[in-house]
Amino acid sequence: MTLLSLPEGVLSNQGLADLTSWKVGGIAEYLGEPRNCQQLVDMVQWAGAMGLAIHPMGAGSNLLVSDDGVTGLCLCLRHLQGCHWDASTGLIQAQAGEPLPRLARKAAQLGLHGLEWLAGIPGTVGGAVAMNAGAQGSCLAEWLVDAQLLEPSTGRYWHWRRQEMDFGYRHSVLQEMAAAQTPWIVLSARLHTNPGHNPQHLLETIKAGLAQRTKTQPYHLPSGGSVFRNPLPQKAGQLIEALNLKGQRLGGAQISTVHANFIVNVGGAKAEHIQALIHLVQERLMDEKGIGLTTEVKHLGTFD
Ligand SMILES: Cc1cc2nc3c(=O)[nH]c(=O)nc-3n(C[C@H](O)[C@H](O)[C@H](O)COP(=O)(O)OP(=O)(O)OC[C@H]3O[C@@H](n4cnc5c(N)ncnc54)[C@H](O)[C@@H]3O)c2cc1C
């Protein structure tokens, strides 16, 4: 492989919108979609040799990608799927790209209790570790035993236990590494669950959770999930609703009429519209209540 030839699985100038749940965003200078770990390592080495920044992505369900695109190598790990199940101990090893809803459902079918809350979160295992995804009073940190990580700058593999991940509310140490332009990549995660439960009961819990979500959140339209972190103990959605901002629209982006902490793409939205609504909410809440909101969604690429 010469420095200038692209590794297998990497393409230049690829649109990212279809790789995000918001369906917005521009072009990646390079997009890598590894099908196995060796391909991933080759891509990471190539990016290092080319001096390119690396941006890990899962299902893109928590990402706002700039309309101006992203320089460097976007590494979409959604194809690194698969799980190893031990139904007797309840231990699961899941690859980074494993979809969370499938993981939750399969665990329930095997009578493994604990991950039912993941069924409504449209991300991957890697994204859930990075974000410490949570719902229904639970979060990934509660169930993670350890994660296998790749350090791109050295090509070294690490196993980090839960205690080393600095988990907090929608936070892990991986976010700090990414913010410092030295992202590490989650390759897989080991999760513990409680074995020996009735699969039917677990599947019913999943069904009820999904029904509750579709009633209270705008699942029928493209979105990035909750846009803002809750300024605990307050809820961002309630604060935004109190400002009468539900339904506020800019271009194809709208503050959801169903749940005020969601901004939905009602058709033809651009990242700049979503970003402008984010700013509008932040300014109004600061001006009128003195409350600063920060985003839960991660930005990729440059924004004004
Ligand atoms: C309709 C809807 C409902 C949602 N509901 C919830 C909810 O209830 N609870 C909740 O917590 N979230 C929710 N989300 C947000 C989102 O699904 C979660 O944050 C999810 O964990 C993101 O996973 P992802 O694979 O899509 O990550 P992405 O959006 O692709 O990436 C998110 C962050 O994780 C990093 N990342 C992704 N994969 C890796 C990896 N393998 N290694 C290192 N870093 C990585 C990215 O660099 C980025 O910083 C919702 C989103 C939508 C659209």
C-alpha cells in the first residue's frame, strides 16, 4: 500500500447525511466503513501516515454533521456487528457496530434481564459506550464490564474496565479524548446481565417501553434524539416548552411539537437550520431564565 492509495473500504468525498438519523450534513473528505478489525487498523494507520484527523461514528443517531462537510477520515463502524452470548452467566460480548435495539431484543429472548431499556435507542454499542447512553432510569455504565479500545496513534489495543471510563450523565472519558482530537475507538464491549428470566416478560417490558416512547417522542420524523443535556434536576424539554418554542420552525427544521427537546427534520432541513434553532433555544433560555443549556448531540465538522 503506497501512502496515496486508499485502503480497502475507504472512499473519498462521500455524503454523510444518510449515515445520520437527522439526514443532514455534507461530504466527508474520506469515509471508511471497515468490515473487520484488520481493515479498521489499516484505515487508522493510513490516516496516521496521511496526517488525517479521525472521527469515529456509529449509527449517527447523536450527530449533527456540518453542511460544509468534514475533513479527515470519518470511520463508520456500523458494519462491525455480532455478539457472543453466555446465557448461563449472562455475560455478553458485543461488537461496536451492533445495533442497540437488536442487542436488547436478543438478550430478552435469551432470558437475560437488564438491557430492555436499550431497545428504543437507535444507536450502536460503540456509540452507547462513548455517550453512556441511558433511558428509563438505567444507563450503559451500569451494565458495562469492560470495553476493548483501539488507540489510533499507536495501534495498541486496551481493555478498560467500567471504573476507568469516567462515566457520568451522558459522559465518558472517550468524549474528552475526542474533544482533544485524539479519539480512541470502541471495538467491543462486555456487558453483564441477569440470566434466567422469563423471555416473554422481558419482551413485554420492551414493547411497553417502545409504546411509551412513540407516544411521547417524535419517532416518525428524522431527529438526533434529545438535543440538549438536562440541566439537572430540571428537564430541558420542559424548560423549552415553557418558552412556547414547540413548533418553532426554520427551513426544514422544527422544534418538535411532540417533545420540545427534539428538533425534527420535517423535510429538507439543513444542519445550519438545526444549529440556528439550537442557538435560539440557548439564547432565549439564558435571556429569560438565566439557564445555560449545552448540547447532548455531538457536532461533526465546523459550525459558525
Ligand atoms: C429517536 C432517537 C431516540 C434517542 N433516544 C435516546 C435515549 O433514550 N437515550 C440516549 O442516551 N440516547 C438516545 N438517543 C441518542 C443516540 O441514539 C445515543 O446517544 C446513541 O448511544 C448514539 O449511538 P451511535 O452509534 O448512533 O453514535 P453516533 O451518533 O454515531 O456517535 C455519537 C458519539 O459517539 C462516538 N462514537 C460512536 N461510535 C464510537 C466508537 N465505536 N468508538 C468511539 N466513539 C464512538 C462518536 O464519535 C460521537 O462522539 C436517541 C436518538 C434518536 C435519534
